[in-house]
Amino acid sequence: MRVGIGYDIHRFVDGRRLVLGGVEFPGQTGLAGHSDADVLTHAVIDALLGAAGLGDIGSHFPPDDPKWEGADSLELLRRTSEMLREAGFAVGNVDSTVIAE
């Protein structure tokens, strides 16, 4: 069994939508970011990649790459899942915590 710990940090900003775990929360202040700034999904991706020894989210989906600008984080998670499967891994469990102020 392998365990990965992931985290992500984005600041709140006006004019952006709030997306957590792929769910949009209309009327809420959003988060700054290159993609959709879904901190929950980003943290899960980082944990999965770390557990598999496949680097981190920034090495696969760099924030300075225009290809990922405005990206749907659930698509990034799908791509991560494919990477894990190709490397011979299967996810057994995910536990996550969101802290927002």
C-alpha cells in the first residue's frame, strides 16, 4: 500500500467562480489560478501522483503552460487516473479536508 499527501493553496479573488471537487458554488467568491483553481481536486491529484512516485501536479500540468489555462480540474484528474493505471496503480481510498477562510 502506498500513501500520498497532497495540498494546494489559492487565494480568494473577486471575479472568479468557486469550484471545489468539480462542483461550482454560484454567488461565492472564487479562487485565483491558472486553471479553474479547484483546490480540492488539485490536492487529490497531488496526493495520487505522490503516492505513485510520479512527481507532482506542477510537473504534469505546469501553471505556465498555456495548454492548461482555464483547464477543468476534473479533466486533469482523469488524465492523472490514466497515468496511474498505465503505471500499474489503482486507487483504494481518498480522504481530503478543505479549510477556507
